[in-house]
Amino acid sequence: MEATESVLCTLLAVDLNDYCYRVCSRCQRVLPSVNNNGLAYSSFCKFCKSNEPKLLYRILMSIATDTSVKTVICFDRVATVLFGCSADEFFHFTKLNPKAASMVDKVFDGEMLRMTLTRPHNRNAQHMRVASVVPLRSGFQPAIVTLTELCTKNASLGNCSTTKS
Ligand SMILES: [Zn+2]
């Protein structure tokens, strides 16, 4: 089995329950998302003593190739291609539009992609990692563009909807 493979696939589902993690924007070290009490968290980086966190994507996606269905993990650079904005921007967008996260699955439903998958060096890692992604549909637009259109169109209703006219 090769360490890297290129696949044509259809995107089936995007798991946004836990789609990002926080790092220190100066030294890129991962910051804990919860403290020892499991409650509030600190943005303070004890390594470089800064307090400038940023979010990075880390998303599990289900894809179907012509031979199998699998779950792959998608990190910041690749996810930014699909979402069209940084994880921080997406996070704020979902705060303003609480239904947006639940609409992502529908926005991406059936999207055809060419992915390069790599097998992680860490043998404990469960999922193949997406090294690159190329949307194949000619009318592809990043999720944030579609979501912004949907939420703007439905703003007068105070509601987002994925119903396409
Ligand atoms: Zn730091």
C-alpha cells in the first residue's frame, strides 16, 4: 500500500461538532481547549507568554470513492480551500448565524473532489489525512460564499435555509 494516494470522491458528510482547535498565533503551539475543571479556558500561551490565540481547522469528513466509504481528516490549509475563509472567520460567522454550521453538510452534499490522501506517520492515527483537495464541479464555490448568500437572502425572515430556488 502506497503512503499517498490520489482519489476521486464524493463528499458525504462534514463533522462540525468539533471542527477546529486553538493554537498560539505566535509560536503555533496548541492551546488547551479546556482547563482542568473542564470549564473556561485560557488563551495564554505559557511558552511565549502571549495571549493571541487563533483557530485552525481540523475536520473529519466522510467521502465515497468508487470502491469504498471512508472517514478522512482535513487540516487547516485544505479546509480553507473548501470553506473559503479562516477557521476564526468561520467561527464568528456561525456565532452570527447559528444555523450556518448545520447547513454545511447540505452545502457540500455530493460535492465532487479530487483528494490526495496520505497515511499518517503516527500509527495511532485512525484516519488518512487529506494532503490536497481540488473541487471538480465547475460551479463550485467555498462554503462561506454559499452560506453568506443563503443567510443574506433569508435575513428578512430571520432564518437561514438551504432551500435552493
Ligand atoms: Zn506561543
